[in-house]
Amino acid sequence: MAEYTTIWEMKKEDLAMKEKLSKLAILDTLLAKKEPLSEAEEVVKLSMGLDYSYTQPSDSEEYGGNTADSGYSETEDLIRQDQAEIDTQRAPVQYPPQPEVEFGFPQTCYCGARPLLATSQSRNDPGRLYYTCANVADGDCHVWKWWDVAVMEEMRARDTHTLQLAEKVDYLAGMSDYRTELNKIKDLQYETEPKMVRVEKLVSELVYKYKRMFLSFKFTTALPILKTYFLFFKIFMASSSHYHYHNDDDDDEFETLFEEFFEIPDIIPEPKERKKRIFIERNREDGHMKLWNDYFSETPTYPPNIFRRRFRMNKPLFLRIVHRLSTHVDYFQPSEDAVGRASLSPLQKCTAAIRQLAYGGGADTVDEYVRLGETTARKCLYQFTAGIIHLFGDEYLRRPTPEDLQRLLHIGEQRGFPGMVGSIDCMHWEWKNCPTAWKGMYSRGTGKPTIVLEAVASSDLWIWHAFFGAPGTMNDLNILDRSPVFDEIINGNAPQVNFYVNGSEYHLGYYLADGIYPKWATFIQSIRLPQGPKNCLFAKKQEAVRKDVERAFGVLQARFAVVRNPSNLWDKNKIGNIIKTCIILHNMIVEDERDSYTQHASEFQQGEDVDHTFVVKRTKSLGTILGRRAEVRDRQGHQQLKEDLIENIWVKFGHLPNYNV
């Protein structure tokens, strides 16, 4: 305990001594002042004097001013020491002199050398110019500044002169003696301000364009552009009013800056040799003559059967297509180039397109024979498909007319299905180059993306309805919801059909379909597990007749291999044009190759004996859209029609041995 007491007393004495020294320092400061003291300072001085009980010592010998026997020598020494210590603490800190920051273009480095321009190789600012010094490696402080920042500062300096000019204008506005000069200066100001804005924007764009040209283009191409910009900048600045505030030395420095900029060898890459476009002389005239002599001359090399096998159609039909395209489509019309040389003939272009559709190969497979390049052959294909759809789509991809329905209903009745207008089903076409983002939507089962084609075909394999473009993940029911197959019936635009089955009258035609389709009045499916001879005969007949659409798909794929093979195209619209073109050509071939377009027309032209089991009438808009839609989806009508068809087929074919179809 005694030790702690001793320590406390020592600290207490130390604090008292420090307080005393502080008061002595203050008192000494007050005593040393030569000016009269203020009232507050007098109060402090009196209180300090009472505490220390002494007065200011005199320098005279009477009071023992500087003698060694003076009683205040020790106190004065303490005061002087404390005062010196206080003065030392109050003295301002002396920092080493800093180099002055130069505004605008730096003229001299801190070391006295002339600044140089260099190119930045950093990741953030590649190719950006900056000022540096040749002695930068010695470790001392040297100039460093971005070139575009210096340019902007120089522009702001010129803008400052413009502001000064504006202040002068405001000053002269109040002086009547300078009205004329005031108007002139104001006009100059109005002209200068937009010019300065344009120049500043021009410099910013110049730096940005230079940076892009340095990274992406040949500098040799960009160099004349930059020189033009700088020349324009110089001329523009010379015409500006604030230009006269600068000296001629500034112009020399500015010109020197640009000359140094254009003479930098490090930023100019070596020019690359320009890649020449490949040109192949294919002798297209010889290709046309060879094609003509092989297939289209009076004595062709290849007979008609080989022509049909390679062109998928007879020669008259092909020439008819070529004639229509060359007459109505500009791309297939004969023309000449600038030197009078004939272009590719319509026969060459159409042959290239047909070969691509028929064999499904690449665009360059016809190069050796037809003498067309890959890109030209691909363009021929796109133009050919667009022309076929435009010229023949309305005729060969149409809805059944009343005459067509009458013929289809007659054929259906002969086959045991009165009121049938065809069979419906879907086909998948693989899309090899489907975009990755769409593969999940277009892939199912096998994992390969496909596009779905819904079609209706008759017994002669004519395709009456085609709906293409649905993703491969959709089944027949989902596609039916999107399909326009019943739109004309629901909208009241389809011809009216009346027919009798087993003594019952019906007003809607129907399609034969497989089991996935709904039980509507417009669909007739087979019986899954037929029981009894009647049901077995109906299932056998329905499945046989329903194969018409399957046969049509098979013939379409065999005739045009482009539909059978996976599609290599990226554009879905072009794929749709190809499938529509193939269907139109398929129907044209069907019409051309059957004995007669109306092969059963003789039965309608033998006199006045007309079969009254079915009647086709012109369109009459009866009822509402909702009523017709409900009639199409009538399940009770479907069941009644199916039972009548079972009885009708049994009556018509049940007496035949072994129920032969």
C-alpha cells in the first residue's frame, strides 16, 4: 500500500510541476508583449502574478538585471525553455517543394526535358496516348498526362476566353459610346459558342474513333482520316474569334504536337496483304448447252423415263413451270451483264433448284453439271420456292371446291364410307440445325428436334390441307387446336354437304383418323378391340382407307429427299417454304400423271341418272359460329355416324368371302 501511495504522490507532483510550467509560459508571454494588454489579459496577468508572487525583472543593475546573484535567473530560464518549446511546436511544417501542375499541353518536364508522346499498352486503355519523359526510368518525378485530357483542358482554356469575352460584352452593354462594338462582339460570341461545342464533341469523337481504329482496323486506312480531322480543327480554330487570344507560339506547339502524333512508328502496324476474292470461271454457257442437249433438245441424250426419274416429273410439266417462272419472276428472266455476256439461263436455275429438292444434297452438288456456285444455287432454291408458292399455291394447295367435294364423296361411297372427304394425320420432319435455345421445345422421344406437318390426303394422294410449323413436342391433339382445318366450316364458308348412311341424313363431311383424335362428328376412328364380324370388318376397312395419308407422306418423302433427310437450314420460314413447294409440286405431278383429273367424271355425264345419296351445295351461312363449332364437336353425332357406317360396310362388303377389302 505504501508503494502505491508513493507512486501517486510522484504523479501528483509531476502534474503540479507541468501546470506550473504552463502558467509560467503564459505569464512570460504576457510580460514579453510590448503592446498594451487588453482588460482580459490584465486580469490573467494579475492572477498569475499573485500566484507566483514576483514582478517582471529589470535589466538594470539596481534590480540585479543580469547578475548571477539575481533570484529570478532559474525561473527565467524555465520560462525561456518553455517558450522555446511552445514556439517550436507552433512553427509551420516545411514540406519539400512540389512541382507545379501544368495546365493543357505540358511544355517542359519537371526535370527540364521536353515531354514525349507514348502509347498505353494497358488492358483498360490500349492504344491511348499520353505524355511522359525520356528520363522516366531514373526514379525521379516526371511529367505524366493523358493526351486527350490535355486536349480537353486546352479546349476549356479557350472556353474561358469565351467567358471573358462575354463579361466584356456585359461591361460594354452599359456604355453608350460602344454600342457598335458591342453588337459586333455579341455576334462573335453567338458564333463562337456553338463552334466550341462542336469542336469539343469533335475532339471526343476523334479520340474514341482513333482508339477503335487502332484495335480493329488498319492504321494506314485511319491515318488520312485523322489528318483530315486535325486539319479541319486547325482551320476552324483559326476562324474562331477567341483564337486571337493565343500567341503564335501556341500554334507552333499545336502543329508540333500533331506532327509528333503522326510520326509515331510504334502504333502503325504493318499493312496486311488484302485477301483477294476467289473467282472461278465455270463457263456457264457450256453448262447450258450441255443441259439442253442432254434433256431438252429434239434428240436428247436421255430418254423421258430418265428425265422423270431425275426431275421427278414429266418434261412438259417442268417446261411449264420454267415458262411461268421466267415470265413472272424477275430473278428467272434472261439478262446480260455489263459486257454483254448472258446470265444463267432459266433452265439452269430451275434445274439446280429441282435437283436440290429431289436429292436433298448440298447446294454445291449441282456445281459440276449445271455450273452454279454454292451461294448461287442456294439463292436459286429460295427464289424457286417463293415463285412456286406465289404462282401455283392458290391452285394446287387449295380447299376442296364443290366439284372436288362431289368427286371425293363419290369415291368415298364406292369405298364404303359415304361422306368421307379424306384421311388426316401428322408427319415429323427433323430439324438438324435447330437453334440451341429452341431444342427443348422441338425435341421429344428420340431427342432430335422436329417440325410437324398436319395433312389431309385423298385416295389419289392429293394433299388437300397442309399445316406446318408446330414444334415436335406437340401431339396430334395439340396441333389440332392450332390447325385451321375446320376454320371454313366454323366460319360458314365451306360448301354444304348432305349424305345418307344407313337411312340417316348427315350434313358434315368427316375424316378418317387414328385413335388419338377426339370423338367428334368430323372424325371416324377404328375400333381398338373389335368384337364380332361387323366390327372386325369395319376396323379392317377403316384402317385400309386411312392409309391414304400415310401413303401420301411416303410418296412425298420418296419424291423429294429434302423432306426425308434432316433439314440443314437455320431459318424456319425458309423450311416452311420448302415443304409447301414440295406439296405443290407433288399435287402438280399427281394431276399430270393420272389418267384424268376427274377419273370418275364419266359416271356423272352418262345422262340424267344422278346418285342422290350425297348432294353438294353452295355455301350458305346458317347458324352462328358457336353453333357450328358445337356441331363439329358433337359426340353423340359421332357415335351415331359410326354405328351407321358399321352397318353400311357390313351390307356392302359383308357378303364377300373372307371379308376381302
